[in-house]
Amino acid sequence: MATAEAETGRTVTTDIPARLDRLPWSRWHWTIVVGLGTVWILDGLEVTVVGNIASRLSEPGSGLSISSAQVTGTAAALYVAGACVGALFWGRLTDRYGRKKLFMITLAVYLAATALTAVSFEAWWFFLFRFLTGFGIGGEYAAINSAIDELIPAAYRGRVDLIINGSFWVGAVGGSLLSILALNTGILAADVGWRLTFALGAVLSLVILLVRRHVPESPRWLLIHGRDREAEEVVTDIERRIESERDEPLPEPHGEITIRQRRGVSFIEIGRTVFAAYRRRAVLGFSLFIGQAFLYNAITFGFGAILTRFFHVPADHTGYYFAVIAAGNFMGPLLLGRLFDTVGRRVMISSTYLLSGLLLFGTAWLFDSGTLSAGTLTACWCVVLFFASAGASSAYLTVSEIFPMETRAMSIAFFYALGTAAGGISGPLLFADLTSTGRVGDTVLAFQIGAALMCAAGLVAAFLAVKAERRSLEDIATPLTAVRAPETKALP
């Protein structure tokens, strides 16, 4: 790596990005996946548990004076608001102060807020720490997606990112089953079970926090922020570990980039980059997030009500059905993820969005015709969400890799906040009215709205999706600090 002094900072020519991208998969990469990716499981656990234990929290003897509507309404809205605010707040700090510092802080915020939720004694306390729990989770999305994309080799980035984002549904399955235990007063007292579910989230996050101590700072971030010596040390250590594991030399890296180091990027420059220089990519990100947010709300917001109202499923049995569709959600990214790196982003993103939308249109038609049972409707949802989950996960992958390095965390935060707000605010306002009327036609309309927006996003992706598979991040979006464009190409 060569350096030279320049008026506005040091100019550095380096092959560090190429060295990271040419690495074979190793135990070290599994450490990254476990240390950074498992927080999505906690998010899924949180969201599902709270929804399922709402009835218990509102009962006399729960130790908390709160109504079911306040749990699923006020508390849920505050969690969503916290996630949106947290994503934007922490996203800016992640780009400025580094990935590692922020993914440690945001997890610590989540841990503390979840633990304090478990000891709630008044509704206001519960609301406050639901907001702060969301505040921590929102920051996790920006910090974690940035770090994962910058540490995982280009050949594996797509599938790893999809599976990690899809692991939310592993937490959802766990949350469904855990809530069954928490609601059983024969095992746990009414004022104990729900508290233990939150305490468990805090314990799991503590374990993850301990693992994260071994995850290094992103060498790409270090390099741009004038800490190239540290970046070199981190990459050299990674290479040494992998060579020792494989007992053979690593392949030679190909490609260098020259950058002029600087410490920060202004909000104005971030906005100009994302919405002017990369306008078409911003439209793509907006379309993908809005499409998946409304599809998921069309299906999941009235999930329990649809089963109980139209198919007379007992309320305490809906968790089993939810566990089934949650499993289908995880299987999509798990089984289709590899294709995003081989067949390619444009084909897979557009096809998963279009397929899930068309299948939901078909489900709406079958539901309207009265030919479905609770089991067959759940099966239809499972198939729809198998493709939709891969598509939704690819939305996070897309916005984390198609914008320049200096704006990455903030771009993720913006689109995450946008999608979360649409899904957690606009979606429920629309779909609550449609699914609560008890009229088949209104529920069909809810399905059709979600399906139409998903298909529209799929068509946008067919034209605008970036062919990012097996390409260096610096090749997909040249860093703002680059003096000379990166001399890289897609891996074979």
C-alpha cells in the first residue's frame, strides 16, 4: 500500500478491498455471521412475543395495568417509532464513528431497554422502554448491514445478507412457541411468564455482545477515515487465520483503488449523492421497501383475526399457524439466497417480488371464492412468503451495496426507516380497517393492495436493479473519496 501527502489529506493506493473479496469462506466468517447476524433473531422474537402475550398483559394479576389495545397499538407504534428514529440517529453515527463502536453501543441499548421492560410496573414505563428497545434495534440494522457487507467476500455477500435478514423469522418461530409457554399459567404465574420472555431477550443479547468483542472494525471504514495502518493490521490478521485454517496460501488479490482520506461527509453531500447522483437507485430502494412493507402488512396485520373470524380458529391456537408461515419465511432466503450470487440480483429480485405478488393475487381469488380452509390459506401464505421473504431481504441487501461507502449506513437507515414507517404506521391504518370489518371483500382488497405494490416493485427492479453479484462494493458504487476508480472486476 502506497501513500502520498496531499493538501486535503493523505492519498492512499491500496488493495485491501480486493484482499477481503478474494478470501475463501472460513470459520472466521462464521464468527462474523454469529456475532452480527443473530440480532435479527432477537428482533423477530421481540415483535412476535409482544403481539402474542398482549392478552395476558391486559389481564388482572399480570402486574401491569394496561389494555390489550395499548400493547398492540400504543406500545407497538412506539417500538416502530423508536426503530425509525434509532435507524436515522445511529446510522449517521455509524458512518462517522465506525461500525464496531456503534454495533456494540446499539446492542447495549437494546439489552438494557429489554431488561428494563421486564421489570415494568406501570404502563408509561412499558411504553418508554418499548420505544428504547426499538431505538436500539433500528441502529442495529444500519450498523450491522454495513459491517456485514464490508467484511463478507463479494462471492458470498448476497446469500449471507439474505439469510441473516431472513433469520428474523427464526426469532418469530421462537417467539410464537415461547409465548405459548409464557401464557400457560399452569407453568408460570400470570405476572412472571411475560417478564421472563423479555429477560430471555436480554440474556441472549448479552451472549451476542460477548461474541461481538471478537469482530473487528471494517477495514474499508478504517481505510477511508485515515486509519490505513489499522486496516492493514486487521486484514493481515484475517489472512493469517484463514491460511492457518486451510494450510495453504491464499489466492493473489487483483485490483487497487486510490482514495483521498477524510474524516466525515456532510448531510448535504449524503443527500446529493443518494437522491441526485444515484437517483435511479434511490427509486429502486424506495420501491422495494414500500412493496415488501405493504405485502407483509396485508397478510400479517390481520393474520389472527382472519383465522378466528372466517375459519373459527381458537385465539390460543393461532400461534401454531403463525409458526408455520414464519418457517416458510425463513426457508425462502435460506434456499434461494445462493441464486442471488449466481443467477444475479436483477433476475432474482424482480422475480421474487413478482412471484409473491402474483401468488397473493391468486390467494385473494381463492379466498374470495370460499374454497380455502384455515390450513389451505396458511399453506398459500406460506408459499407467497417463501418468495416474498427472499425479496424483502434483498431490499436490505440492495440499499446496503448500491451506494458509496461513505453513505452506506445512512442509506440503509433512511430506507429502513421509510419501510418501517410505511409498514408500522401507514400499513396498519389501512389494513386494520379492511381486515376488521368481517367482510370477505374487504380482506380480499387488503390482499390485492399488497400484491399490486409488490408487483409494481418487481417491475421497477426488472429495469433498475443493479447487477451487483460477485462484484466489489467499490466497483458497484465508487467511494466519494476515490481519486482513481477501482481497478476491479466481477469474480469468476
